[in-house]
Amino acid sequence: MAQDMPVQPIRHELLLGSWRMTSWMTRDVSTGERQPALGQEPHGIVIYTPERVIFFILRNNRNRPQRLPPSDEEKIALFDSMFAYSGSYTVESDRVVHHVDMSWNEAWSGTEQVRFCKVDEHTLTYTSPPTQNPFDGREIIHEVTYVREK
């Protein structure tokens, strides 16, 4: 989008449907360093229905446990290589707010996750406000891009 064009307000109906992640980067607030949040080719999807949102991401090099139940080390690796939550959402002119009612990390349940958005018929981009990285504690900004599933 050109810098001189005004940002169009988000329209609820444009969010509805299934979106496949193409990129998820984090930007360190103190250093500006950008890096992939879950590896070079993260797998993820966000689905907006009239009532709910679900967000689920896996990284490519996620390893299958050797046995069931997984070992303690495998459980830690599985936890650290995914990100998932579900809940309702509200749409404002420049953002969507996810009201989390269940999460892979119980610390997120009951929270509101703000995502500043740009959306058109084919592409959805999120930028988070500065937040603590749930994996390493650094203050970061998430930058995520999705394409509409066909």
C-alpha cells in the first residue's frame, strides 16, 4: 500500500474465512532485530467465523515423539514449537481483538490479544503492540502475514 494512501478501516466481512500463514517474524523492540518466530517456514492458520477465532501454528521442523506418552524432553520441545488459542473476537477500525478463552499456554487464557490489521480479499497482515515473547521473555512486536485459503 502506498504511503500517501489512507488506511482503509477493517471490515468484519473481509476477515471471515480461513487464512494460511506465509510469514511470522518478530522484531526485538530494543534492538530492531527481526527473526522468524517459529522457523523459516511456519505452518499456521487462523479461522474467523461469525462467533469464534482459532489460531494454530506449527513450525516445519517439529519432531514427532518417539513414543506415547512423549518423554519430558519431547513434551518441552512440543510445547515450545506450537502456538494455539481460541476465543471470540471484536473488530475495530484498525485492529482485531482476540478474546482468548482457551490457550496452549494457560497464561494467555482470559487475555485480550490486540492485532493491528490490514486486510483485503487476499491478504491479511497483523502487527502486535510491543509484548513479551512467551518463549524467551524479550519485548517484541509480531509481524504476521496470511493469504486467504481457497
